[in-house]
Amino acid sequence: MKKVFPVNLSAILTALGGRHAMQQLLDVGPSAISNYLTRGQLPQRAKPIIYAALTAKGYQLRPDDLEIIAGPAAITPHTVSAENHAGPRILLIIAGGIAAYKALEVARQLQQLGAHVTGVMTDSAKQFITPLSLAALTGEKCYDSLFSLTDEAEMGHIRLARSADLVLVVPATASFMARANAGIADDLATTILLATTAKVVMAPAMNPVMWAHQATQSNFASLRQRGVEMIGPVSGDTACGEEGEGRMCEPAMIAAAAMRLIPTYAARDEADKDSGAGTSRSLSGKHILITSGPTIEPIDKVRFIANRSSGKQGHAIATALANRGANVTLVSGPVTEPAPANVTLVNVTTAAEMLAACDAALPADIAICAAAVADWRVKAAADEKLKKPENPDAGMTLELCQNPDILATLSAAPNRPKLVIGFAAETENLLENAAAKRRRKGCDWIIANQVGGEDDPVFGSALNQAMLLTSDSVEEWPRMQKTELAEKLADQIEAEYSS
């Protein structure tokens, strides 16, 4: 029988950069990592993968048991434990609303962004989802009782409250916000809110009439005044069939906004973001919001209105600015472009979703609207596929209405970014139309490019030719790669801030 060697998984986890890093390396879920730790063993297929990854990092290992012999900041079994995690620790409290099912996706999105998530559920939340579901997703025990003898023998609620970098409540129902505002501590979740010293963030979700009620608005305002950050809500269809403000933000938006509120994450380790020895870091500490790609507006269940935007330019700008030290939130419509490294990516589909994601990402120092947002949407999209009329000569009429103007909204926002940059894709009179758009939208700069030419396409191409319009100047840029244009824009932004 082949001898089985015990593996020091604590040391390996730390050397790799935490559980999330091992998940990505082995392409497994969090529960698999928990199983490895419980057994103290790795599957055979994982050992050569880990050996190669750590050797590439400069570590020396014994091949049989992966014991770390030497390497950068040599790690020994005495200096680490299985509880070491590279990412921020988020305590995810799930309250009892129909949107509780979305909290599972929030947990998954947070883990993809590098966070270590521990779940807490109220009794009413368990009417919608189970603790087992959350535990399976996070790879950690889900806590749901203040009076668990095992946990409370060591004051477990205090340990939970103090070990978190952020406490996130999803969804924050009207009842939960009322109890939190009153300081009631009658279950584990509300007790944690009183005991924690970490930042508290809530994502409200409820019926529009409940949201608009004076009592709810008073609780909302009071909690914000005490320093509780709020993500949403937004307008839209709610589970009760009514439409209006009160709908919870989408999970990706909540995860991205929550991560940005963690100081250690927002500051990011310079070494993790540095792409080379000569890379400029002049935008370190700046939060930059970028939109990219198209938006897709449904006609019915299978058809939609869209445009030819590939997202190449917006994604290139995100990469260039992240490489210069900026904390970048990239809100993108459906594209095939790979996600840039060291960027918080929020995927959306429609213009309304893109605006909601931008609102959730504020405040920001700079906003760059590179997305090709559909100007129009179908006023009432069909719930089922529209059928062609039997008469081949019969036409079909679609009633359209205007989409929200994201660039103009950001330019007029109360917490307006210091620098707002838009894009103008024009088929004629490029300079005149772009200048008029800059004034009409209220943005600071416009990047204008000519589109629609059969011999010189821009949408989908790797090339672009543009001009930069400010309030008092016009600078023409030659035809170049979109990655080069991104670097040129980054140079202009650096120059603006250095001056």
C-alpha cells in the first residue's frame, strides 16, 4: 500500500495567499478546502499543482509531503494556523425577507472578490433559505442562535463581532432596520451589531410603500447618521408585484460596494497591484468608476435592442488605471473581454442596472463613461416571445422610451466625482456634436471618435482614433491601439491630478 504523508495545510494556505487563492488554483469550492483541512490531506491531483505554484513563488518543498523547507518569508507550522486568511473577513447577516435568497449570491460574489465570509441568519431568514445552504457556499459554519452553549461558553457573539473587518446585512428589512435603530439586541444578529467595532453596511429591501413610510425613512436616516453605510435600495419590480423604490440592489453591486468600504481592501497592498518595476503609482488611493461595453434592452423573452460595442476600450482603460495604483470599479455590460486584473468588476445587462451599479459605486474621485448605453428601451417588454403576424405584409410597432442618462446623472450627482469623462461616438460632424454633448451632459472631458465607417470600424476593432475635448481645448490623437489610447488617457488624468 502506498504510504500517505500528512500535509501541513496551514502553512500551504498561508504561502498560497489564503483559502480563496487555493480555491482558484485547484478550481474547487470553499467546502472542498474545508474538507481538506478536516482530513489533513490533499487529493493526489492537487499536490503537483500546489508544488508547481509554490516553487514558482520561490519556495523549496519536499515533494512527498509538500513541507516548506525554505523560501520567501519562510513559513513554519508554528507561525500559522488554519484560520489565517489573506482576504478581508466579512460577517454576512441575512434577515428575513424574500430577497434573502439573493444573499447566497452575495456570499459567492464576495468570495470571488477575495473575501472570507462567515454567515449569520435570523430566525425569520430561515423561513426563506437554510443555514446549510450558506454554510456550503462559504465553507464555514453558519451561526443562527445567540444561546448556543458551545459558542457562548466562549462569548461567541463577541468573538464574531470583533473578528470581522465588515458587517454586511443582506437584506435589511424594515423590521431589522427598526430593531437596529432602537438598539434592540434580542437575537444573535442584532447583538452583533451592538458588539462590533467594524463598519456596518446594510442593503435595504422591502415593499415600496413600506420603504416610503415615515417610520422606515426615519430609521434609515438615523442609522446613516450613526455611520451605517447603505447600499440601495433601487427602483424596480418587487416580489410582491408592485413597482417602485425598495428593490434590493443586485448581488454583484452589493459585493463590489461592500468590498470598497473596507479600508484595507480599498488601499490594497502595493505589491499585489504592481505590474512592473517602472510602473507609475501616482493614482494610488484614487477611486475610479468606469463603465464599459453595451447595454441590452429586452423586447421580449428572446429578442433585444443592443449595439456593436465590444468593451475593448473601457476594459483597456480599467487595466491602465489599475496598473497605476487606482482602485477601479468597472461596471460592464455583456462582453467577451476578460475581466481586468486588480479591478472590481460589476456585470450588468440593462441601462437601468448600469445606473444603479454606478450609484452604488459612488463616491468616486473620477468617473469615465466609456459604455455604449442604449438611448432607448421598449416601454413594455413582452413577457413571452412575440409572434409574427400571419399576414406577411403586416408590420409591428414597438413603443420606445428613453433610458436614463448615466453620464448626465453622474455629472449632476450631489457627490459628483471631481473629474467626469464621457465618450462621444459620432457618425458625422464629430467635433461639433462632441462639443455640444460635453456641454449638454455637464461632464468635464469628452473623448470623441468617428464610428460607422465600413473601412475604418471602431466597434469591435482593436484600433481607435479620437480627440480629447475639454472646456478650453481640443487635442487630436492619431489612430492607435485601444490599449495605447487607454495609456494616453491615463497620462492625461495623471497630469490633471499632478497639476
